[in-house]
Amino acid sequence: MNKTPIAFTLIAFCAGLLSGCANMNETERTTGSGAAIGAIAGGLIGAATAGGHRGRSAATGAAVGAAIGAGGGYLWSRRMQEQKAAMEQATRGTGVNVTQTADNRLKLEIPNDISFDTGRYDIKPQLRPVLDRFAATLNQNPITHVTIIGHTDSTGSDAINEPLSVNRAIATRDYLSARGVGTGRIAIDGRGSREPVADNATVAGRTMNRRVEIFVAEPAR
């Protein structure tokens, strides 16, 4: 069976999706690009598995792939984009890293040097203005869910690091709650030293591993 018509069908379909992204905002471009990538994958799967109906199945696979690619795990709405921009402005120069994750969550990665002293879980003064602004953005977007995860370096035993990481997440949650964010929206977890992002054999690496991560998600409806 000649695969050329299938390829042209996929190219035309995906080109239409991508060309439509030119005049979109960032939220719409993210969804549109995901749809195009999903379409390519779906079309190739359809073509590979369709037997005698490849042309029809490639087009069907492209459509299904587009829907999957556009969907993602969570919704990245205009409100989420605005919250990301507000937190980027609020944290500029602080060392806090603000990103959009692959599954459409807003992530704040807060380093130890502005959040907690070594071995402690009381929030340092440098972090309070960041959390104040963060609480304000959460109150403006009340349908989002928040997950706070505490981490430590490998110094000390698990018996110390595990509760320390949890207590740091609890302290962050309680600070946000005191500023109007409902505790029912906030999940907490502590990972101890199990998920390092740098080499614990170096001072710089241990500093990077002592951190708190906050994720904000708007469930797809």
C-alpha cells in the first residue's frame, strides 16, 4: 500500500494546527502545539496498525492524538498564566524558580537559603513576602489545588530528615492558610533526602537539595 497519501494527510492536518498558533496567546499556543504533536503520534500509530484501511485510520489516529495532546493532565488556563507571571515578578532576584511543568502545573522551587535554616522548619523572613504574594494569587484563583513537598539533603539519618521535610511543608501550608488559603486545597508531603536534584557529595549540591517545591494545578473540567 502506498504510504504517500497518508504522509500528505498528516502533514496537511498538522500544518493547519500549527499555522493556527501564530496569532494565539501563550496558553493557546501550548494547547495547539500539544494537539499537533499528538496528531503526528496518533497518525503514525493509526497507519502502523490499520491493516487494509491505513488512510482512514491514519486520519482517525491523528484526530484522536490531537485530542490527547491538547488535553494534558491539567488545564493551563489564562488564570494560570497570569499567576505564573505574577509569581515570576514577585520572586525576581530571590532565587525562587517559577516554571510550568509538562503536565500543566505551576511549580515554585524555593531554595533553602531563603526558606529555612539548616535543620529547622520555621520560615525565614526572606520567604514571607514571596508567600504573601503567592497566597494573594491563590485567593484570586480559588479553583486551583496546591501540593507542597519538603526535601532535605543527605546529611543526617532518615529519622531526622523525613519529619524535617514534612514539617517544612506543614509550616508553608500553615503560613498560606493564615493568609486566607483554605487548607482543604493544600496537600503536603515530605520526601526527606530521597529525591535530590544535585550531588549530595558537594556543599553546593546539598544546598540545592534542601528545598521546598510548591505545585499549583487547575484540574481539567
